[in-house]
Amino acid sequence: MGGPGPHGRLRGSRRGAPARAHRGVGSDLLETARAREPGRRRRASRRGRRPSAPRPARRVHPVRLRLHPRRQRVERGRPVAQARPRGRRGRRGVAPVSASRSPQAASVRWREVDGPIAWREAAPAAGPVPDTGGTDTIVFLHGLGGSRTAWDAQLAALGSRWRCVAWDMPGYGASAPLPGDGPLTFARLADAVVELIDRLDAARVHLVGLSFGGMIAQHTALAHPRRIDRLVLVDTSPAFGLDGTDPVAWKRLRLDRLDRGETPADMADEVIRAVAGPGLTGAALDSQVAAMGRIPAAGLRAAVECLPHHDLRDRLHRIGAPTVVIVGELDTETPPAYARLLADAIPGARLVTVPGAGHLTPAEAPDPVNAAIRDHLLDTRRFP
């Protein structure tokens, strides 16, 4: 998730205004359907017969419920089907996501898992994850001003084929801060990603990261290459300060408001509007603002202190995971030139530019982002 650039104060932007000059990679600071209850249809009676009374609904165990996009039965205010926790570690602290407050697709089941690392999960509703010929789990990492809800559009679209997991970064949302008194570092965050993978009982995962989450994804792919199958980097950068931004001044600008007692909720609407493109409106805009509003001030402060230490320009050539880099055409926080640097430095990486999108491309333009992720994960011809 993005935020104000290093050259000025936090400011709101007019919707639809032309893109401003980019304000530095560090500026991604303060980033970051209801299920329908089908009515019972009565069949028309045959000619000459009385219409029969409707039969009472048969009770079906939710896990055994066979779901079809046109034949699902949903109880009001409950998920289509409650997911079974995977593995022994996932059996505690599991709360299904209410169909009334999530983008519920008929072929996807949702759950939320609490613990030291909390996450939201979407997976195929009708049974096991389909065999796609490889890894069946995707882990999504949100940006500096986001949360696990930042990826709802991706989980809804891809959860019918893969097990999709979106975390709350340590110190964010429902996740606890990392233990110990040491500062937050990219190395510790990469280790936390692997801890999540272990909790998912997965040997390898596909890793998708947005902005600050994309930086974490780069560090994870380098530090733990055997745990990452394919890599998707969205609206992110290979290093902080590519425009010469001074890290001390950059941090001071952002921490000053927290020092004055403002909270992420106080800044959320202003910041999200400033970094997003004109396509982020309505419910999608409200969701991103709400996500930033839920960030604890201490968690945001720790992440701001961490971000300027990101610089992998001399190591990106070691990333062995097949990679696609996605960037919004109007992203002024981590502009397309930064995405090109990433794609050129990572062997075999492809670059996808999304027209009209700003720094929050997955929320602004979910369809092209979903298509790019899906094509990348299924592209066995390009990456045998």
C-alpha cells in the first residue's frame, strides 16, 4: 500500500487527476458480496394434477454439501460451507467468514484463522484443491497500509482452483508482533512467511506480494528458495530511494504524524485517495480505507522503520522462482520504471502493465491482475 511521497506533506488527490511525478519507492508507506440466498422455486404442476405442497428441506451436513453455481443452498448469515482446518495446527482459532460480509463466490469457501500469524483463506468449496500439476497454495502479502482483506478480489476469483491465503503481517490486524525487542527487519519478515507456510502444512507455495509485501516476497524468495514455487510482484521496487530520497527525512515525514498522536485511521482516507488511481471507487475504496484504519500505530511505525533498508539490486539475479512483475500504468509510488528494473534483473521475469491503474492495482483493476496471476501459475510451457 502506498502513501505520501518524500517531497511533501500528506495530501488528498482529486479523483481522476493526471498522474503526478513519482515520489519514491518508499512512498508506498501508508498504503496499502454478500452471498445471495436463492429462493425455492416451485415446479409447475402437470396438467390435470393438483400442485403438490413443497417438500421440507433436507438437512445436509455443511461439509458434504455439493455446491453448484446454479444450485447452491445458503443459510442466511452463514457461509456456504465451513472449511475444515488443514493439519493439526489449524484446528484452533478458526472462524468461518460470514457470507454476508465477504465477496462470496459459489465455488469458493472462506475461513479466517487466528493465532500468532492470522490469515484469511479461500479454497474450492466442492472438495479438494484441483490438481493443477504443481503447487496448490498461493500466499498473498499485503502492503504497508493494508491487511488480509486487501486481496479479497483475488481470493474470490482464484479460490476455486487454488488454496488462497492472505495474511495479516506481524503486528498488523489480528497478527501479533514478532517476539523479542529487536527491530522489524526483512529477514525476520521472510522467516515469518516461512512460519506461515509451515502452519499451512505446505512444502512450497506460490508467493504474491503488493508494494511492501512485494519487497518481503523478494527477500523470502532469496532466503528460502526451496519454499517458493512461483513469484508475483505487484506495484513494488527492487530498492528504496531509487530517486535519491534521504531515508532519514523520509521516515521523519511519516512518523511525525504518529508522534503527534494521529492514528492510521485518521490518515486512511487521505492516504488511500492520494496513492490510488481513478479506478478505485465505491466499495473497493471503502475496503482499502477500512483496512488501513485497522492497523495498530505501533505496527505501522515498525514497518516504516524497516522499509528504507530494502535494497536487493545486487542479488535479484539469484532469484530462481519463475516471476511475473505487475504494475499500474499510473503508479506514482513505485512507477513502471521500477517494475522494469525488477523484470530486467530477475532471470526470465515477465512484465505486465495494467492501463489506468495506480499503486493499488489488485483492488483497482482486479480482472487483469487475476488473469495475469492465473496465466503465470498455469504457464508450464514458459517455465517447464
